[in-house]
Amino acid sequence: MLRLGKLKINTMLIMAPMSGCTDLPFRTIIKDFGCRFAFYEMLDASATLYSHKKTAFMLQSAIREMPLGAQILGSDPSMVLDAAQIILSQAKPVLIDLNCACPAKKVIKKKAGAYLLKEPKKAAKIIKNLSSRLPVPVTVKVRSGWDKNFPQQGLKLAKIARDNGAKAVFMHGRTVRQGYEGHVEYLSIARTKEVLDIPVIASGDIWNPRLAEKMLIQTGCDGLLVARGALGRPWIFKEIQAHLEGKKIPAAPSLGKIKILVKRHLKAYADWKSCPQKYIIGHMRKIAMWYFRGKVYATRTRDAIAKAQAYEEICEIIDRVT
Ligand SMILES: Cc1cc2nc3c(=O)[nH]c(=O)nc-3n(C[C@H](O)[C@H](O)[C@H](O)COP(=O)(O)O)c2cc1C
């Protein structure tokens, strides 16, 4: 259980916001595998303000997956607030998170995402604006720092977030320079947890129950964000839950069951997207590959999927996997 201001979330295991991944079909699948709280895909403030159709599409949800969080990306305090209000009017997220963690070049160029680690005063203004005007709790996602020379920036921004009304901090224990490479570093998260009196939810390398437990022990954090570990392995939620409750970790699904699941995921995607197949085929290939990552037959399967031109073709390749 997590308490973020007045909001209670009945789990400490949260699916991280992930652009291009945590869409409606994906969230429906992880819900079936025990995920109790997830995020919509990250929403860019200016795209939200100027492309209402796209926002409405990204904010589609199913009643049974509620509650959900929404994450916003931006650098202009009033635009971020206006965008957050649009999000709240089009959907019913129970919290709004400000992204101060995205290291993508195009995001940094716009002085948003992790760039806000370098502009704490501006970040403070955005957070204060949101937390004083929105009816839902505001949270902030940070990186541990910009690079190894500035390892304290995440902690500094986390304190600023708390001082400006944030009700929790998500911390990814990698620096901006690291991107998604190398291993997560636990110390920055542990220090942040020590200093803050609001929940600290940790992110980084939650690939399996053992690493989830390690994160909890090493940092003392209040909750965990599952990210890449859930792509193609939605059962990770049940595995971690069981392990943390001291129960036997359930066996992973058989190859036969995984094949059925991938096809179900792809079908949900094909039925959901109302755009030409040529556009969605790349995403379907990506989804299919998530499920076969790291398996002995993965290379063969990946090569075949990479060439597939249609949904039916990917399904045929999956049927042939043995
Ligand atoms: C493809 C991809 C997309 C991501 N998109 C977002 C995003 O939109 N917002 C965000 O806060 N973090 C995003 N992240 C970061 C994850 O939420 C998470 O913090 C990070 O992957 C570290 O966790 P892991 O090592 O367990 O994967 C993304 C990561 C990946 C790999």
C-alpha cells in the first residue's frame, strides 16, 4: 500500500510510464497478470495542447484498468499546467507525474525531461503550479543525477519537489548520461529515501523478483517501478508479489501459453489502432520480439519477425516457434 497525500494505492509495485509501450493493449495484458497500478503513456505538454485528437487517443482506457496515473513532459510552467488540466478533463488519472527523467536528445533540446535537473528553479515553478492548482496529487520522476560528476542533482530536485507540494518522488537510479546502459546505482535512491518524508519509489533493473527485493533492501524505498522487466513478461508482477510475500514464485508460462498470449496482445493492438497497417506493423514486430527475448530460438524468430509485413504473417511465425 502506498499513500500519496490523500491518495491510497493498494500496491507498492507500479508499472512505469514508458513511451511507445504502456498503451491500452499493453496495460490490459499486465492487468490480467496482477499489475494493480500503471500509467498512461507519457504525454507531451505542447502536443496535448495542440493535438487534442492524439491526446484523446493516448488517454483511452478501459474501466477495469483504473486507477491510472498520467505523466506529463514539458518545460513551460503555464503550458504544463494547461496540458495537465486537459488531461484531467479527458481522462481520470488519480495522479499527475512530472517527467524530470527522460534523457532523449530531442527532449533535452527542448529543455524538458531530465534537463530540468539543470534548472531546479524552473522545475520548482512547474511543480508548485501543478500541486497548488490540480485536484489530484502531483509526483515527480527524476534521475539520480546528470552524470557521475553531479550525482546529487536527483536528490536536490527530489527535495525541491517535496518543498513545492509533490506527494511522492520516483527515482531512476541511473544518471542522464547513462541513459539505460549499465547497472542501476542504489546509493542515490537510499540517500533520497533517508532525507525525504514523502514516499520514494525506486526504478532501475527490476528484471526479476530477486532484483526487486535487492532494490527494497538496498534503498529502503517505499515502492518499485517495474519497467523493461515487464515487456514480454507480464507475469513478472505475480512473481515479484509472491516472492515479497515469502511465497513460492509461480512457474513462468509454457511456450504454448506464451504463443497464445503474444497473439492476443497483437490482436488487441490490431483491433485498437485505427491507423494503416503499414504504420503499426513496426510496433507489432517490437511487441512480438519482447516475448521471445533471451530465448534460445530468439535469433531465428527475430530475423523472421523483422521481415514480416502483416499481422497475419507475424502470427504464422509465432505458430512455427518450437
Ligand atoms: C522504451 C522506454 C520508454 C520509456 N519511457 C519512459 C517515459 O515515457 N517516462 C518515464 O518516466 N520513463 C520512461 N522510461 C524509463 C522507465 O520508466 C524506467 O525508469 C527505466 O527503464 C529504468 O527501469 P528498468 O532498468 O527496470 O528498465 C522508458 C524506458 C524505456 C526503455
